[in-house]
Amino acid sequence: MKKQRTHIPNEVSRQIKVEAGHQCGIWRCQITSHLERHHIDENPSNNDPDNLILLCRQHHAMATAGEITKLEQKEYKRKLKEMLIPRIKLYPDEKPILKQVDLNYPFDSGLQTKYEREEYELRWSSEDKLARRIDLDGWEYAFQDLPDGKRAILKGPNGELTLIAKKKQ
Ligand SMILES: [Zn+2]
């Protein structure tokens, strides 16, 4: 049976690129040009984000040839996902943008799924509880990566709620 190739949705494509930091997903490769999206299971219609990894041309060819096995590709993919949240924490001085959204936005935008995959819990916090949760209770701001490389902290309606995240115990 001929394999059916389906278009990778833009949102999935963006997620894959941001996850890899716009460079080849093979650990330490660091190539940033001619990046291609590779289907780990070799099924070109399986556009599940977990099945896609961003690779440079050479590593893509190696993956297709089986020189980098599927199991190894999955390991690299897992490494990328583990890196995702620590990278967010890497630049504490960078001023994030405050973005006002509705309460369903974290879910509808895929942000909640992204955090849950990293085993983080998300919650809206009222302003009066925010300092306590961040400073004392182990919560942190939940960030959304923006296409221009900046990051946003999400505020609920009227700016009265802030989206925060905490690693599940
Ligand atoms: Zn590479």
C-alpha cells in the first residue's frame, strides 16, 4: 500500500520548531539551516507532534536510512521535550510580554497540553495569592512561546488572573 502524505498543520510545525529551538533535533548538532521535519515512525500521514522531529539534511538522511534508529530518534525527541521547560527558565532577566486572554485560551492554544506532557499542572491564580504561590509554594509563571522568540505570561479576563505552572509531585 502506498503511504499517504498529509499536510503537517502549521500549529504542529511551529510546535516542533520551537521544541527544537529552530535547530536540528539531534543532541549537540546545532545546525540551523535547511531543517526538515521527519516522521519518526516513517508514516507520512501520522502528524502527531510526538511523531515529528526537526532534523538537518544529513541527520534526516541518516534517520531515513536507519543509521539513526527509530528508538534513537525517540530518545532524541524525549531529550528535546525534557529541555523545553528548563530552557524557558534559562533567561530570568528577559522581560516577558503580558498577554490578556480568555480562560479557555491555554487549552485551545495547546499550551496546556504542552505543559501536561512535561508533567506540569496549570492553574489560574488571583492577584492576591500570586506572590505566595510563586515565592513560597513552588509555582512559576507559565510561559507561552511567541513566533518572534519572545515569551508571554498569560493574564485572564480584566488582568485579574495569572496563569501559573507547577511540576506534578
Ligand atoms: Zn543535525
